[in-house]
Amino acid sequence: MCIFASLIVINCYFCKQKLPCLPSMLTLEYETIFDLFFSEGELERIEARNKPGKKPLPQSKMVQARKFVEEYAYRISEKWYQFFVLKADIVLEKITKELK
């Protein structure tokens, strides 16, 4: 779990049956899931979707969350690979750098 500047908590939910990896952005009662799609090792696209039963992130937070996911997509996918493919322990990161 990583903590971002404005108290957005990022939980990376990894599911063995689902590809791509699915980082979930949540803050208080809001939550949005981002699907990361890779092709030949390159980030192809990022899609945001609502989590059933939760309100989506407000637009102001959504812009910030999307920037974060775009910036850290490769790190997120690397942790997915380490956890599910290599069966290795992953090190949690606390990210305090604000994105521009």
C-alpha cells in the first residue's frame, strides 16, 4: 500500500485469474479501479472503472490518480510480476513525491 500526497491510498489488488493488474485508488468512501494494459512490454492504455458499491473518485481526485497511475504503471506491473509469477515477497513503498 502506498500513500500519495493528498491522502489517496493506492491498494494494488492482484488476482491470479485476472489480467491486467488492477491498482485500485481509494480515498474515504470513493474508489476507482485502473486497468493497466501492456503489449510487448509497453504500456498500451489505462482504463478507469468504478468499483461496484462504491462512489467513483471525484473528478479532481481522478485527474491526480490517473497521473499517478501513468507515472508508476511500470512499477505497479513489476510488483505484480514479482508477487504472482516469481512468488516473491514485495516491498511496500511510501511515495511522498508530488507529481507535476
